[in-house]
Amino acid sequence: MKKLSNLITIVMIAVTMVQCKKSEATNPATDNSAKTSQKHSEEKENHKHDEKDGLKYVSKEIKVTGDVVTPLTLTVDSLKKMKVVELNDFKIVCQTGLTKDSVESTKGVLLTDILEKAKIAQQEHKDRNFYIVARASDDYKATFSWAELFNNPTGEKVFVLFEQNGKPLKEKGEMILVSMTDTKTGPRHVKWLKSIEVTRVK
């Protein structure tokens, strides 16, 4: 009788364990949590490379191309000859709200000054339907409209930077682009900046 009782107890424990495993496998909350974690992990890795791999993306010049009157090739030296602005206490905040980098001081040139130097090929003053793509060597991209840059306070805070905390930029490429008025500055923080492309909307 005692053996039978022990056997029944073992069987009941086994059945309970099987039911728990089924519940975990089909629990939507567990599944959603895993998906959310994966999404955040993928987002965190976007536009990120290890130090050794990142060296191949380092850019030494920026091409300004597309619908412009004067295509440009910019280097740090040519940016230094333009109107340089010094900025302080700037944070790179990713889409999840995490602060990725905190910059005490940095120097750069307004994107609008660069575009005015290249001169967007407007046919007349009402010809404003253009978009501007800042592209990195790893093909990461940030996009702006003409109106956002030239008819909006955003344009007063979009910079191509070439110095951080008194030192030249190296591992991020020699020049990077930032949009400082964005709520989350990470998505339009373009390291290894290699080109600024102007395109007319058709």
C-alpha cells in the first residue's frame, strides 16, 4: 500500500511539471517579453561595430553631391576655414532613452552653411522640394527635408562635427553629423560621415 502511495505521488509530480512547461511555452507574456528584449538588442546594435571592424569605416572626406550647383569634397581642414561653432554639454541619446555618449565640448560647422556653399539647384525661390541624406561609410543614413533645415529651428542645430573634447575625431570617422534638437539624438547621429546627398522630390 505504501509503495502504491509513493507511485501515485511521483506520477502527480510528473504531471504537474509537464503542465508548467506547457504553460511557459504558450504564455504570450513570456513570448512578448522575449521579442521586446530581442528588439531592444537589435536596436542597440544598429550602426555599431567593434573597434577593429570600425576602422575600415573611418572616413577622411565628405562628398556633397546631387542637385547642387557646386559639388564639394570636404575635409577637416576645409571645415576649419568655414564658420566654426563650439558647442558644450551635448548628449547622444538612443531610441530607448539610454545616454550613449556625453560630450563636454565639440566643434563643427552648420549643415546649412555647407549646403549654401554647395548651393542647392533651386530653379526659383518657390522651388523648395528637396531632401538631404547624410550617409555613413557603413550606409547608415539620416534624412532631412529642405524646409526642416532652412525654414525651421532644427536647421540651426544640425552640425557636421570634427572635434570632441579638444581632440580630433578618429574612431568615429574624422567627421560626424548630429541633429541637436531631436528628442532622441541617436537616430540622426551619423558616425563615419562620407556624403551629403541633395535630391529633388519628383
